[in-house]
Amino acid sequence: MASAVEYHCGRHECRSCGQVSLFRLFLYSRKGSISLSSFKAIWKKVDAIVFGVVKYACVVILTALVAVVFSIFFGRYVLNRSPIWGEPFSLLCLVWMSLLGSALVVRKNEHLRVTMLDDKFGEKGVFITEILSTACIVVFSLFLIWYGAGLTAKGASNNMAGINVPYAVMYVSMPVTGVLNLFAVTGEWLERSEKK
């Protein structure tokens, strides 16, 4: 029995062009379930979009941070007056860039690690340490989501001096990063499963 919605060339996954519908995740295939390969294909597309947006957001935030810090320096030491909004805005940019950047590092598995004992541990030992590392990231991400949501709710009623923006705008970076970290870890382990 054919599925309720047909795509592109009449299939969920076109054999001629290799396109996979993003809606495939939410619809049943002809067999009544979604195959792991289709899920991975959809995940790759979503992952590329999400972390592409995060990457460009970091570039924009870093550019704004450099421009604001330069204007603070120029105002303070050349004009003898610095903008009152400069320091809180640079703090906001720094927090967001640091946390979003950490999610990018988790996604690429490029965070700092001690590798001098990898030869002594062997393959199984290294695999166990990678599982422990992932578990730590997951626990920390859940903490970021839980604690960050509480801080965001509390910060909604207080404004940052100089820019008159609620502290919630800064604190919401914590749960956002927690969710991105969980997404990143999932993507990383899906990639590892393909390599094996």
C-alpha cells in the first residue's frame, strides 16, 4: 500500500537523485516503519542546517564583539568617554559566543582531551573513556537546561544596565547550549556508527 503523501519522484527516497524528504521522519514508509539509514540521512540534513546556523551566529557575534570592544577602547582612551552600553553588550556577546562555540566543538569532537594514555588503554579502554566523556557531556547539558531555564525565568524581570535588555536574554544561552550539546553528541555517535 502506498503512503499517503508522495514526494518528488513518487518515493520517499529518490534513487535517481538521492533526495530524502525531511518529512519522512514523521510519516510511515510502505513497511510501516522508518529504516535506520533513512533516519541517518534525515539527521545529517537537519544537523548540517542547525550547526551551520550556529557557526554563522558565532561569526556574527564575534564580529559584533570585536567592533564593540574596539569602540569602548577608542572612546575611553581617545575621546575620553566610552559608551555606557558597551560593556554589558560585550558581556552578552561573550557569553553567547562562548556557549554556542562550545556546542560546535562538541559536535566536531574537538574539545580538549588527554591522549597520552590512549596507547596503554588499548581500543576498549579508549572506547570506555569516550563513553564516559559523552556521559559527562550529557549530564552537564541536562544541568545547563535545568539550571539555565530557572535562571532565565528569574532574569526575565531584571534588566541589564546600559542596554535595557532582560538578563533572560543572556541566561537563555544556557538551555539553548544544553539542547545543542545533546544534539551534537547524538550526531557524533551516529557518525561513529557509520564508520564501523
